[in-house]
Amino acid sequence: MPTEIAIWVLHYQSYSEAPDGFDVVLKDIHYEIYVTLHYAIDKESGILARSAIIESREPQAVTVEQGCGRLVVLCRPATTRSTI
């Protein structure tokens, strides 16, 4: 099976407040890939917590690798959800 490498170009979709912080939803301009960035600040220490949820709504499977602060997609996506 050939491997296709795709670079995501994420554009802002929406923003919402959460009880412990806020979420920003981004979507790739070509693929049905959505990334939700969650940010929260610990009130006692002032430390910023951050996480990302990657959701694919594509028909094929996707493998996500993280390297050098960038996300790289190997193969075409599928309905997959990963948290990093």
C-alpha cells in the first residue's frame, strides 16, 4: 500500500468556552480533518495546560505522527480520533 504524506493547512472554525478553559476548533482546507485545541490555566500555579484532539471524518484510515512540532498525515484519513 503506497504511503501518501499530506501537510494540513488548518483554518479557524469556531471558539467555545469550557468550564476549565476554552476550545478552538480548526479544520484542514482540503481534508475533513478537525483539530480541537483546548487551553486551561491552573488558578493556583498559573500553569497553562494545553491539549489537542484530532478528528478525521474522511472515509479511509489515517496515521498521525508528530515530529519537530508539526503534525504529518501518512495515508489518507478515516473516521479516527486521536488525542495528543
